[in-house]
Amino acid sequence: MLVAADKFKGSLTAVQVAERVMAGLRRVVPGVEVEALPVADGGDGTVDAAVAAGFERREVRVAGPLGDELTAAFALRGDTAVVEMAEASGLQRLPAGVFAPLTSSTYGSGELLRAALDAGARTIVFGVGGSATTDGGAGMLSALGARFVDAEGEPVAPGGAALSDVATADLSGLDPRLSSVDFVLASDVDNPLTGPKGAPAVYGPQKGASPDDVEILDAALGHFAAVLEKSIGSRATEYAAAPGAGAAGGIGYGALVLGARFRPGIEVMLDVLGFAPALERATLVITGEGSLDEQTLHGKAPAGVAAAARAAGKKVVAVCGRLALRPEALGRAGIRRAYPLTEVEPDIARCISDAGPILETVAQNIARDFLT
């Protein structure tokens, strides 16, 4: 049996989900063989999933989204690094109740990438999601050696809004090691940089952006891409329209400018984490995340796990805090049955606060249904 679930956001990490599920299964069938492979789709929790799969955790001091110094981590195994932008530039790195949609920067994410290069990485999986930022990756590019200056030749201020002041983009100082690295942009979203489906319009409000802020950011990012076109040619415009450019406040765009290739986050992470051999050993796969809903079906971890398991002819069930998918939708995704915490405890507040023990009870029900 294989437990390959994502985190229950706000309640349990992916590692804790796996531990609780295994504990519940073993209460019913003490000798059951269970393998845990916590998964992530490139968003927050990606480094933790890599470490749980045997990568080494490396910590480094970097700039947070508001410029304050903090400790962030990446994961390393051999010459492969897993870098999670949310570690440096995520919403969770802002003070409680504070948003900075116009001024937050991805500079620290660039510092994390540089640290991975310093550690000898030849392949970098760059997981993006959960960002506090909408700066098109300009901060990240700056940390890696790019220069963005205004009409007076002064460096522009951090954040997405200030990109409207960029007059010249100079990428000649970018870290030369980037050209010899296999750089993979891992994301669960395929939005372009700007427009009605772009980073500011779709994700800006989650980061505290008002309608006026969204307009400012969209125009600034469009201007940024136009200035970059003078520096690197038509590729700048092509990248802005490419799937994944709008990921994590447009840091996807910056990664594409650096030469990254876009892949769905869960596909990348399943490869990196060694999912295929673990799947071969399994007869039943348990996946899941905090909320199984329409978003799950569009590139989230449980959908990727279920698709791979179904292709291998394995049965799949899911655990979740909240279930908002009908059985037929689950079936189309390759999930035989879902087990929400709310079936055991109808009080949602308790499901969030006491998720661990409730999940153990849910796992006991799975054991009774599939193992006895």
C-alpha cells in the first residue's frame, strides 16, 4: 500500500498526513505493509516533500518578500535541487494580516536559486506557488545579476508596481551557470503573464490587491515584458503569453526568461520523488489533500497521483478535509472513493483543529473497506 497525499493546508503537512493515515491503517491491520511518499505539486510544502523522500535540507539566509532577512530552505540530492519560491517569497512569509501586492519582491527566491547553484546543482526543479508577490520575477532576476533601471539610470524599486518605471533591462550580468543547468519550472497553473487570465487579475486579489491595484500591476507587467523585448527580442513577448508565465505572481515569466522549461508541477515532483517504483510495489494507493474540489482536477497533486496510478492499473482512494466533488467526477479522475473528515466529524472547525486524530479514524474506515 502506498500513501501519496499532499498537505491539508492549515492543518497537516504532507508528512503528517502520511503518518496519520499509516497509524489508522495499522490499528485495523497491524501487519499491513505501507509505504509513505508525501507529495506536492510545486507549491508550498514542495521542499518538505523532497526531504521526506531522501533529499538533504539546506538552509540559507535570504530576503523575504518585504526585504527583511529570513531563513529559507531548499532540498538537494546529488546534483539535483528542489527550490520552492514560497520558502522565500510566499504569503506565509508576510506578517499576519499584512499584504503588500504592489511592493513585495521575489529577490529572495533568486537568492535561493543562487544558493542551489553554489551547492553544485546541475538540475533545478523550481516549484512555484503560494506567492506573496506579483513582480514578474524581476526581483529573482535581479538577485541573479540582471539590472533594471529607470530613465535616470537608477535601479527601480522592488515590487510589481515599480516595473512601470523600468526604462532599460540589462541581462548581461546574469549568473553564467544558469546556461548549463537543466532548469524546470514546476507549477500547477498555466496562466499567461497578463490579461484577464493573467497573474494580477486571477491571483492578485488573493494577495490583497484591490481592483485598482490589479490594473496597476497588469499594466506594469505588460510594460516590463515590452522593455525586456528590447533586450532579448521577441522571446520576451512569447514567454509572456506562454503557459505558466503567470504562475506565482509572474515569477514563471522570469523563470522562462532564464531558460526554464515548464512542466506540470505534480508530474515533475512524482518523477523527482521516485513515485514510479513505489507505485509498482503498491496494490492500493491513498492520495488526498485538504479540499477535493474542481481545482483538484486541474493539475493538483491528487489528480496527478490518481492519473499515474490508474495508468498502472492500481486502485486509488482519497482522503480530504472537505469533499466538493460528485462520485462521477472522482471516477473520471481515477479515484474510486473519497473519505472526507467531515464524514467522521461534521463540525468543520474541529476538522481543522483536530485533523490528525480524525484522519486516523478515517484511515481505519479505509482499512475496513479495502484490507479486511
